Amino acid sequence: MPDMSCPEISILLAGDGRMRKLNRLYRGKDRTTDVLSFPQVAGGGRYDAFPCPLGDIVISLPQARRQAKEHGATFYEELARLLIHGLLHLLGYDHEKNAYQARKMRKLEQELFDGILKKR
């Protein structure tokens, strides 16, 4: 029996072609993107008891490389940022709902990212 106290996620590192196909199929946007999240429970959401697995995160490696250069970050810092972003989506945060939700998600992303950097 799996340990239900520890949620699982799957992470797929993909190329631009696969990301474009997934973005077109699931979001109706015919272009590559940096990160996609697919929650196990439809619509994401906050949980008292996390489902196992929590969901899937897909990250475009070429897009992460491009964005790292644009942001003046290392490739691994950008991967961490995208993973945090994807995980927050799995937990029900949605920056596309409204400006308040976008600020709230961005603030939490930064706090988590800063916490990771301090651990290094």
C-alpha cells in the first residue's frame, strides 16, 4: 500500500516539439511553452490529504535555456523556477485567473525559490 502522506509528482523534460503538441492539445495554443502542469484531480485545488500521485509537470529544456539567458539566471536556477511554478499549479494556484491570484502566486514562487537558493 502506498504511503498517502507523501504526494508524488512525475516530471517530464521535453523538447519544444513535444511541448508545442501538448500546449496545442490541452490549452489550444499552437506554440511551445516553458512548463505545463496536469493535476491528478481535475482543476487542481487545495487538499487536506494529498492524492498520490499529485500530478504531472512537463518542462521544455530548450525554453528553459532561452529563459535562463533572458533572466540572467543559470540553467539550473531556471529549471528550479519552472518546477516551482508547475508544482504551484498542481496545488491549485492559477496566475491566469486574475491580478490578485497572479501576485499571490508570484510572491510564493519567489519565496520558495529564495528558500532553495539559501539551502545551496
